[in-house]
Amino acid sequence: MSTAMTNFTQVIRQKAYDLGFDPVGMAPADPLEGAQFYARWVAHGYAGEMSYLERNLDKRADPRLMVPEARSVICLGMNYFQQTPPAAPLRGRIAAYAQGDDYHDLVKKRLFSLWEFIQENATIPVQGRVYVDTAPVLERELAQRAGLGWWGKNTCLINKWRGSHFFLGEIILDLPLDYDEPATDHCGSCSRCLDACPTEAFPEPYVLDARRCISYLNIELKGPIPHELRPDMGAWIFGCDVCQDVCPWNGKAVVSQEPAFAARPGLEAPELIRLLGLDREAFNLQFRRHPAKRAKRCGVLRNVAVALGNGGDQRAVLPLLRALADEEPLVRGHVAWALGRLGGDLAKAGLEEALAHETDEYVKEEVVAALAALDDAEGKKT
């Protein structure tokens, strides 16, 4: 590697730091060894309904199919960590990464700034592309190659000094750079993340069955959440941080200084009853340019209903009864489940009335199941 290229690599690295990226690393754009592991993961069905993960397996295996004659990949992280309060009565929980604005826009904008800087300062013409989370790129393996961290047992990328609370982005380009040493695994014998997962989403270390992951259930899954998994979702209404919260390496995490990632008013420990009452216009206003738009209103209110059912607070019964008239069958169905969990004469009467007027077959099934759960609970008391 020439002195000029080593110096330019350092110039790129410093510019990335100035733009708010940390950690930063460089890796060769060689074919990826993890592509076969990824293909097996997809074949096992662990991607659930995320069919987009099944596409472009060839491109995921080789960055050079994304950028012809690619030589290097610049891998970058951006800290998003926010302190999240513990569960509280009638309050929901949102993963730290989703308490502020949608990260895609901000991270991509910063990446393009870095890419423009590289093009303007390179001594030869450079071709490349910028990626943030939405392209067929095996970003965690690339980041490991670039020394940003290792693939942890909870499948998060973990950095020895910063933990795992950072977004990833990449620039694949046809310019040789001075590459970093790959990161090595430091999970050791620790299994805290595996043991703490409420839904047992890890069939083995380093493998996630997304179909059981709370973040998948309350974001990516578009239909009803499986009954057997709802009680274990706790108060999480968007995302989940359990496996990261218990990771010893996150003891070194520091709160992000990026204003866009700071918790929006009302989202640090959101009031579940208030969220349940949001109509479409109010929801769009509350979650404008927020990751929750991915789950849409019906998905978020579905999650809110589950959280209220898990909370065990009778003050939620009346708001849930009002929500039995929501325009979305998906919401009504999960509201019925929540009422069945909370129980009581008022909940039972409301469910019986709803059953008499409900026209949607899915919702009817949920109401019948909720009433059966109430009858079963009453039978155990006698």
C-alpha cells in the first residue's frame, strides 16, 4: 500500500469522524464467507415474512456485484444509544434506536456527504455506492472485517469499546484503501442475551429465529401476533432491547449526542392509553419521519393493545372497550385479547356486546377466544 493511499485512508477516516461516525473501518471488497451461513438461515425459515431477505443472495455474497470492480468497503457506525426507562404502569417501551427520528434519512445524508468528499479529494476518478440497511449487503460481516466489532451471540455487532448501540452504513467503491484488522469474538462463555430473551428467539448462539423475536413481531409482522408469544412481549410496542440491555459490553455505552436520535416528547415512556386513542391524522403527526411508520397505525395500536393486556392494570379496560370500535380489524382483535387478559365483569360485558355486532371473522375469533379465557379464569377461581 502506497504512502499516498494510506494517507488518503486516514483523511477519509477523519472526515467520517467529523460527520459523526464512530467506529470507522476499511475492508477489502472480497466475497463473503458468511453468505452460505446466511443462505442456510433463510432456508430454515428464520426470516419469517421478510421475503425481501430471500432475494439477491448472489449480491449478498459478493460486494463486487453491487459495484463493478469494487476494491474496498468503508464501514461506518453511528451511535444512537438512549437511556430507556423501565416498564411502568400504563407505559410502553420503545427500543432506543427508535425514540427519535428515522435513522435512514440522517445516516444516508451523512454517508453521501462522505462519498462526495471522497470523490472531490481522490486523485483519480472513483466509482461507488452508498448503503444504509435497505440493500442486499451483509453489513455485519463487512463491519467485522473492517474491525468495527464482532457478530455477537445475540446477532448484534458488538464493539469492544462502544457496545452494540450503533447504526451501520457502507460505501462500496473501486478504490484500494489501507484496510483494518478484522475484529475477533469476545463473547466467550457468556450467555446472558440468550438466557434473557423473553420469547426464546435464539435456537442456538449466533442464530436468531426472527419469527420469535419481539422486534420482528411488533414491527415486521403485519398480521396477528401468535397468541402464545403475546404474554412474553411485555410492554414493548416498537422494537426490543432486552438482549442488548443485558450484554456486559453495553456497560460502556454512552448516550448519543446526535439531536435527531434523542427521544421525542411522549416517546421515552409513551402513555399507552393516549396512543390507543390516536386516529389516523394524530398518529401521522406523532410519528412523522419516525421508524414506527413502518409498522403503520394498525401495527402500532395492535402492539399497544398487547402491552395493555400484559400490564394487568384495570384502568385500561374502558379505553380498550372504546377501541373495540376501531376501524382496523387487526386492532380490534388484539384489543379483544387484551380485555380477555385483564378480565372483570366490565370487560366480559363489552366483549359479549362486541361479539353481537362484529362482522369480521378474524375479530370474532379473537373475541370468542377472549371470552373463553375469561370463563376459564373464572372456573379456576371457583
